Amino acid sequence: MAEGSVGILDIFGPVMIGPSSSHTAGVARIAFLARKLFPYPVEKARVTFYGSLARTYRGHGSDKAAVAGLLGILPDDERLSYSLELARKEGLPVEIVPEYEGPERYHPNTAVVELWGGGKYSRVRGASIGGGKIRLQSVNGFEADLDGSLEAILVLHHDEVGVIAIVSHILAASRFNIASVVSHRKDKGDEALLVVEVDGAVPASIVAQLRDLPPVREVVYVPSLRS
Amino acid sequence: MNWKFSTADELLARVSESGLGFADYLVARDAFYSGRTVDEVRAEVAHRIRVSRAALDRGTAEPQVSFSGMTRGGAVLLGASTGWPVDDEFFRMALTYALAINEVNACGGRIIAFPTAGSCGIVPGVLWAWRDARASDLGPESIAFQDAFIMASAVGILIAARATLAGAAGGCQAECGAAGAMAAAGLATLLGADAATALDAAALSLKNSLGLACDPVAGLVEVPCTKRNAFLAANAITAVSLSRAGIRSVIPFDEVVGAMKSIGDAMPASVRESAEGGLAKTATGMSFWEKIR
């Protein structure tokens, strides 16, 4: 939601399971996106709460919210309130860890979601910034800044000339309007993460086309929370 | 069409330029930014009004008891009370409904944040009470009822644009205080006020909640939040009562929002949702930390 474009449905909403937009709805959204980012079956999950979330997660049901998100349940779904039982039935073990003091740079309402499955591991750090709005700030060691308002494609690639141009070209050829492109890299010539936000849902065929590019190691598609 | 505004004066000017009615301009603006049609935006407004009703019905029918034990079916008690000093059906319903919806929130039920979860009972509590007590022909599908919720939302948009709707940034004046102003504007609209008059009613309500602390016990959205929903419903009704008598706010709405921003900036962090001051630091308040571990 861009500055100055707050509308009636931003104020009159979201529909959510209480009690706290930041401690319940926002946490569910972080976990939901973390799950969407991981294209494997999940065998085990760990959610670490920092700051205010660590101190108040039981009273706010943040644990239920996190588990709900991992099960693909969004903040407006009544199943959120009994997500712990659903996870048990589905055989998904989720460990909840409160960390009262987080690193200085962490937002006061931070959740870290770690997932294991199919021999893979993923770690996503999200901040719940108020009113149910969130930001994913770190994805598998890469700094990111995703708010779930747009469809996003995360392209993990070897850092070399021309990757941004090729990815943009493929999207433009299929008439996707690119809202933003941000490139993060660990070191020059090392791995880099390209985060592309687009208007409109991206079909699997395009994601596959990107994945086939020689410098590309992994492509993760994150649908928007609105879709 | 120009969709940009940050003050009430600008909004009223944009509406006037658009040739649309006040609510229709805002619906068209939401449609423009979200890529939906105006009919889809209206349908979503109706859906959200229905969600607020479901929460209200739940909170008035079943005693809501929370994990912390601080919420214990207050709305059911209030609805059954025979001890009302002000025995008016609308007033009784407004207080009961506002409390009921927010108790459902405190207990992890399904609600619609308006503008936040901790203040979600105030606007629907007041508007549904008016409908139930005085205007049974209204409902989620009626344009007049939707327009009242949209007017309330407009007040929220204006406060978000120049101040804040987050207790962590501006204290409770930004949550329940804002919702009280929104409810005043919505109720004034239901009673036939034009947009400028409804915004003035919002100013009257907002002035009376400037400086409200956000000092939640054990950091939970519960004490003082749930009962404050009933109090701010009364605040909104008082504002509309004054407004209907022709009493206007000496300080215009936009300047009240500016004052709210400056007061929020001056508030210490201990009373901005940190649970490190005020009621949260009382002996009884502190005892709840242990109970929720």
C-alpha cells in the first residue's frame, strides 16, 4: 500500500481472528509467506518470537497464528483458533521458542520461521509492523523487503552480468508490469538474490522459464496476500 | 480524477470536483487503487459489515472468557442489566454492542479491525445499535448503511494521513480515540448530516480523547481496551448529540488531527503500547504477567 493511497478497505479491515492485528494477524501472514517460499513438504518447523511477541505470544495466540500460517490458513479464517490441533492431526511438529532479547537490528515484533523438509532448510525473518501489515526482512540469509501486497519472484542466481536484463525481458515479453526490482548480493561474483515485484499472478510456465536460465540456481514465487 | 488528499478540506474539494457523492467518490478511489470495480468494493464493504454483525451476535449471546481471565462475559451482563441510569434502547445497545464485539476480539474470535483490532467494537457497535433501535430497514446491502461505514472510514484515512492509527506510535487516542471520531462521523451520516458536518462531529469526539494512554495490562489487547470500546461509543454519541444541536467544534477537524499528532509525538514510550507504564505497571496489572506465561 503506497503512501497516500490508504483506502476505505484498509481502514475497515482486515477481517481477522483476534486479538491483535500485529501479534495475531501479522504473525499468521509471516508464517503463511514463509511456507509459500518453501516449495517442499515440511517435516518440521520452528518459530522463534522476539521482543513483545516473545513476552505476550500466549495471550495473543501468536503461536496459534504462526502454526495456522504454516498450514496455509490466513488471518481471517476461524480455523486459526484451533490450528495447534490441526497441526497435530497433520503430523506437523512445530516448536515455538520465545527469545526475550533479540539482536538490536530486529524490529520489536519479529518472528523467525525455520522449515525443514525434503533435505532442505529455509529461514525467513519477518516483522509485524502494525495493523496486520508485515515485512519479510530476510530470506535464507538474504536481506529482503517484501510486504505481501504484490506478487513477488525471488531469483537466487550466480552474480554475473545481465541477469536482471534477462529476467526483465522474460517478464516484459509476457506483458507483466514490474513494480519494483531489488538486487541483493552477498559478495561480488558470489550468490545474489533478485527480488522482482509484479502486478498480477505469474503462471508456473514463466517461473519454469526463469529457473532454466543458466546463472539461476533457484526461483521462488511468492503470491501476494491479496490473491 | 484526482485521488490525492491528506486533509479534510482537500478531501471535500476532491469530492466536489469529482461530481460524485462523498461515499461514491471514496468507493471509486478504492476501486482505482485496488483494481476492483466499484460494485466489487461495495460488495466487500457489505461483506465486512456482515462480519461485524456476526461478532456482535456472538459477543452478546455467549459470555466471552479470555485466556488471561481478564475478560468474563461483560457484554452479556450489560445486555441483561436492569440497572441502567440512562434507559434508552439505542444507548444501551451501543454500549453493549461495542463491548461485545471487542470481547470477541479479546477472546480470539473473528472480527474486523476498524481501524484496529483493539478498537474494533466502537464504530459497528454504534451504527448497528442505531439500526436495531431506530432504523430496522437498514442492513449490509443498504447504501445508506454502507455510506455511514464509509464516512467512518474516511475519518480513519484522514487521521492515518496526518497522524497515526497505531497505539505504539500515538497512544490509545490513535486507536479507540480515532474509532470514536469515526463512529461520530458515521452516526452523524446515518442521521442525515452532510460530510462537512459529520467531520465536525468527528472533531468534537476526537478532541475529547486526545492524550489517551495505551498501557495494556500484560501487553494484551484487553485491559483497558475492551471496556474502552463502550466508553468511546458513548463519546461518539455525545459528539453527535452536540452536533445535532448545531454546536460546532471551535478547532476544525484538520487542526484537531494535527494536535493529536503533536500530542502522540510528545507521549513517553511507556504509554505507547509497550506495557511499561500506566495500568500495566500497577500491582494488579503486573500480576497478570505470571498468569499468561
